Amino acid sequence: MTDDGRPVYPTALGASSRESITLLGSDLARDVMGEVGFGELAFWLATQRRPSRGETRVFEAVLAALADHGFTPTAIVTRLTYLSAPDSVQGALAAGLLGGGSRFLGVTEDCGRFLHDVLTGVDGPLPTDDAGWDALALETVTAQRAARRFVPGLGHHVHKDGDPRTPRLFSIAAEEGLYGPHLSLFAAIGRVHPTVLGKTLPLNGAGVCGAALADLGLPLELLRGFALLARTAGLIGQLAEELRHPVGNEIFLSVDLNNRSVAPDPYTPDTDVNGGRHG
């Protein structure tokens, strides 16, 4: 509190006076606007340290990778919400962002956290060569299979022969000297998982983005937030296209005009061996 008893709310982010606006210790108008790119600023805001040129390049490559991926559920719901409420652009954007979960966009955070948990659980030094990483990855995938759990970042419903974003982000991180342990483990999972699963699955773009963000030292709790930041730009693009070349009404009508009435299918709870019920 101040001497006169007023509360004080400290922040290193935006603060305004009558004459100026300060952001991250810099004068917003003089030192940030026109001088700092948005991707660099987003990184800076999240970490309160200004990223290097290489970190900015990797981070912005992640944002580009996640911005838009076609008519995904997030894009469709944004267009349909705008169709229903054209007076609420914010509602349409929010609807799309709310769909960022374990199947779309949320994989970025899930993969980053998963890899980080494996790495922090290693007893002793981390591997230093591909053989060591492959051994750790084999142990990891085997444990996931035994527990009947998926490996986050493994598999894609469209890019079954390889997600083109994945090798590109590996390459960019390597070029900038930012190919760290999370990417190393993720790459090793890509090499060894067929031995355990009996089939080859692609390392998807959302997963490699999570690994790259974790290697940048960004807060694990915010990894999904960065995916949503990227997708916001994509959803604005979806809305801009919907304004000029609308498809939302056709999507709506394709469902509405082709629904068929069927007999009710009553819900029956499962019953376990002890006679208890669970949904």
C-alpha cells in the first residue's frame, strides 16, 4: 500500500500515465510500435524477457503452423456462429477458440507437458545421442501402450504419410540452435514407435509445436494459449472469407435438410461385475 493507505497493484506489463504508456519497461509509442513484431511481442509478454532473433523465428514458425488448417471444427463453428449472430464477431471467434481441446489445438500443450514429464522423470543425465534418445523413447512408448494411453502428438487424421509441418519445424529449430531435449525425445518417438505399436504413425504438427515451445522455455501452462493465439488469426481469416464467399448457410442446410427422424434409443447405464452402475 501507499503511505496514504491506497492499494498498489504491481505489473511489468502495460501501465499508463497522462503523458505516456509503458509496456515491459519500454515506451510503447516510441520503442515498441513499429519496432517490435507481434510474434516477438507475444513471446516477450509471456516471459517478460525479450526473445533472441532465433527464438522469435521458431516461435513465429509455430504460430504460422497452427494458424489455420482448413475446415476444422473450430473453423466451422466460427462460420456457423457468425451465420447465427452476424452482429457478434467476438462471439464467432470465441466459439471457435472454445473448441481448442484434446483433439484440435490442445495437443500442443498435451504433447509439451507429456514430453516434459518424461524428461523430468529421467534418473541421471539426459541422452546425448540418437541411441540414447531412442532407448528413452522406446521405454516411454512401451509404458504408454501398457497403460492403454495415447502418445500425444502421434498420428493425424489427414496427414497419414507425414505432416509437412513437422520436418520443417525440426529444421528451423536446428538452424537456430534451439533443437532441445523436448524435440529430441519427440523425434525419437517418431523413430521407435512402430516397434511397439506395430504400425507407423506421423508426428503431427500440433505435437511438434508443443515440443518446440517447451524447448523455448515457455510456460507449460500457457502452451495451449499460444495455439489459441495462432488460431485466432486463422479464425479471423475464416470470417473474412465467409463475408466474401459464404459457406456457413450451406453447411447448416446440408444438415438441416437431410436429418431423418428415427426411433428413440434410450440410454442404459453400464453395470460392472459388482452390480454398481457407471455412465
